[in-house]
Amino acid sequence: MSEVLLRAEGVGKRFGGFTALQAVDLELRAGERLGLIGPNGSGKSTFVNCISGDFAAHDGRVTLGGQALNGLKPHRRARLGLARTFQLPQPFASLSVLENVRVPVLFASQPGSATARAMQCLEQVEMAGKADCLPKELTQVELRRLELARAIALDPKLLIADEAMAGLSNAEVDQILALLFRLNAAGTAIIMIEHIMRAVTAFAERLVVFVAGRKIADGAPREVLALREVEDAYLGRQ
């Protein structure tokens, strides 16, 4: 069994008097594919933001590869091997697709030509033909591919894909799934946060369910989805 890559212990987050996360424990092993689901407002994005450093957790401890992440800014966590995509892609509007990917390549200080490495990342997401385009010229699925290319450019140990398929057609969902499978096959652990159930169940080896800021289930997808509390809270069984 592979070693634990990410460990979250007792993570809690409050906004004023509202508890968004309460004592969340989670482990992710190197190379693992994890699906994170739950209804809107369940704490998924808050948890991801605490992991990536966009929010500071009030309670608990997070480590990546054994190194404590608490107190580190997002860019420091990125240098340690943690990358993420966002629900709404936000590329640099005035930069070409290639230049957008060159930015994280240069940040990662990878040896060799930044342009060659950026083009390699675009080839991985089948976007090399759009290298000279501006983001405004891209379709929605192409923007998602660009977002993935920018994450790949950091050569991450862990990628958090936050609703990378939202608003896409079934065929486009399958395209993004194929890209994520290839990235995982190359050794990157992936946490997928997604509302498209057929996508997350096809991708995830393990499924974690959040409800009201708590983790209520963690296990094999088929077993987790069969739990009464999961069906009641998320899938709406009557």
C-alpha cells in the first residue's frame, strides 16, 4: 500500500458564529483517486480552501508528504506539490494560452525551456493547437483544459479538481475524465469535488461525503452511496 500523502486531522473552520467545518479527518495516499461529494453548503469548498491555504483553519492540522502546511500561504503549498483548479476558470485575459501556462512553469522554476515545458503541458490536455489564442477565444471545455494545463505545469503530487466539469456536455465531461485518468496514471493523486455523480463514481476509488460541515462517510463508492444517511442527505431518498 502506498504511503499517506495528505493527512488532515481535526480540521475546523468558523465564520463568525457559523461552523463551516467540524473536526474533519481525512487521509489520501500517493496516487489515489478520491471523490468528495455533498450538497451545496456542506463544507467541501471550505475544506479544499483550508487544504490549499486560501482559508486558515481554526482547528486541526494538515500535512503533505509529512510536512505541516498550517500557516503556509497558497504559493508555498504549491511549491510543495499541491495544485488546484477552480470552479470558475480565471486565466490571465491579456495573455495567450501558452503564456498562461508559462506563468506557473516559471513559478515552479523547472529546469529547461519554460516555453517547451508549457507546450508539453498543453499537449497533455490536447490544447497545443490553441497556444496562440487568447482565453476569450476558447470554449468552456477549452477553458477547463487550460485550467488543468496550468495545474499540471506545477508538476503536482496532489491535484484538487474543484468542479472541473460543471456546465459541460456529457461528451465534454468524458473528455475531462480521460485527462484526469491520464494524469493520475502518471502518478498524481487527485481529489475530485463534483456534483456530476456518473463522473465522480467512474473516477473515484474512494468516496468521502460531507454534510453540514462534517464527514459522514468514507469508503468504496458503491458502499458509501448505499448508506441511508448519504441517500437522505445528498441523493434525496424519500
